[in-house]
Amino acid sequence: MSFYDRLLELERFPFRERFPEYTDLDIQRILTKPKMNEDDLLALLSPAAGRHLEAIAQKAQQVTRSQFGQVMQLFTPIYVSDYCVNHCEYCSFSYIYDFPRKKLDMDEVEKEAIAIAGTGIRHILLLTGESPKDSPVSYMKECVQVLRKHFSSIGIEVNPLSVQEYHELGEAGVDSLTLFQEVYHQETYRKLHIKGPKRNFRARLDAPERGCAAGYRSVTIGALLGLHDWRQEAFITALHANYLQSKYPDCEISLSIPRFRPFLGDYHPDSDVTDSALVQVILAYRLFLPRAGITLSTREPAHLRDRLIHLGVTKMSAGVSTAVGGHVSDGGTPQFEISDGRSVSEIREMLYQNGLQPVFKDWDILV
């Protein structure tokens, strides 16, 4: 069985009719419960819940501290290649855009690694454009071998791979996987993914489970909020995480909450995801999935990130560049615009001021 089977069932679910049915009394009742079910999740994403964010936030904060304590894990992405064979309406790396493509050689990867490690970061996320020809598994393995010298934990955010390929990278030193479905609504998915292997919805949907099956200690999923109705997308994302968490209890399942950000093209999403909506998604995730990690990226502005750190977030990126080689050199084309450009030291100080302990290392590569 795959989560795809459940997704097919959800395509017949009357989301537009159900969300408005929840009342203030429903939300008050749910907040007294020790454990949330799927109907409670729907309610927490409803318009009614939007009127009770303060009360929901208080419970979410209690749950977060009981599960994770006063800590915040920090990490940084490292972009090593922006070659891509896909045409996606919302991404600067889409092959239709004419800009000088870059792919780091191992000396350049080393320089990036040294620069990032110099900030204190020990958890790194390796990213490439989706091009098996330009960024094959063999190239990723070379990169990992360099990164192992500088980091205690190496994650990947690359094109979907097979279980065997994930296992091969795991043996090289990769211990975690991040892969976003982007949008779970299949009709919207087909419209936004014009050409390339990323058009294969099912292959992407099942990839996080292949990472779990390959033995990765951590897998992070997410929807790019704004590409379709945010309430529906958040609900299905949470169900996907719950499916993985239940089937692979030894794997740490996390959710990321990226919102659409400006890029090279002129695509504008249909769904407006306000700051209040983002808060509501975070709170719903935390109460429905108390053990799940929640990642907050630099897509969000500094003032908002500072407010969200107490509401359920457990992981933050810091000192980020979304351009290939961007930690050492300028001039690369960013995948998207970041909103929080603070350095690692500035993020660390902000966390201290808010009574939180920044965690730079909580895992060591054993292979």
C-alpha cells in the first residue's frame, strides 16, 4: 500500500463544504483533548480555528516544549548544481530560463563546506537541480565524501531516487532526506509541471517512503503553500506525515512549511497564504503530530520567524544562500528569494534572547 491510495480517496472529499461547518464550540472542545484525530485536524485548519489562534498557540507551545524542550536545531543548505531538466512554473531553476548554469567541482564544494562550517553549522543539506545527467548519484556521492570531513549530519534534497540509490548514498554518509511534493492536488500538479520527469506525480509522492525504506534516520516532507488551497494542502501533508510516521516509527518524520517566494518567472499562485494562515498551519501540525519536527526556512522574514519560534517550530535554516556556490562567491542565480538574510551568529543570538538553545550538532555520521 502507498499513501497514493489514501490520496485517491481524498480527491472525493468535500473540503470546501466541510471546513466552514466547524464552530467555535468545536475548537474549544478539541483543545481539551489529549490527542487529535483527522477530524480534529480538519477543524484546526478551519476558519473557526482562525478565531482562536491564541488559545491554540498556548497548547501548541506546551506540546512543543514537552516533546522537544527549549532547543532549536540549526542547519544550512549547500547548493552544488542548478542544472535541471524540468519545466516547473514556479522555479528559477526551470530549464526554460536562460542564465549561466553552474555545477561545483570538488574543490569548490570543499571551499563552500569550509565557509559554512566556519559559522559553527554541523548539519548540512545538499541540494541540486533535478538533472540525473548533470547531478548523477555518483556526483552526489563525491560531494558527500567532501562534506563528511566538515559536518556531522548530511541531508539531501535532490530528484527522487530509488531505494537502492538512497541506500547507496546512505552508505556514503547521507542520513536524512528532504523532498517536497510541492502540491498534492493532482490537477494543479499537472498544470504546474509542464515537462520533465517531475511530471510523474506518483514517483515523487512515493519517494519519501523510499527514503524511509532505505533506513534514513530523518525524512522531511512538505507542500509549497500557495500553489493550491492552503487548508486542503496542509491537511493532506499532515496525513502523509502521519502515514510515514506510523509505518516507519524508527524514522524521524518532519514537515516543512515553505510559502511561495518570487523567482525568475512571472507565475503568481492562486492561493493567498497570509501570516495568520501560516501560523494556523504550524499549530495544526504540532497538535496533530506532537512528535514531528517542523522546519521554518528563510523564505519567511526575520520579524515573523522570531515570532514563530515558540509556536511549534523545531528546526531553522540560517546563513542561507539559494545560489550555487553562494557562500563563497557572488553572481549565481538563486532558486528563489530569501527573506531572512541574517547570519548564523545573528540567529544564534536571537534564539538565546528568546530563551532557546541553538543546537548545531545532535548526530554523528558513523560510517
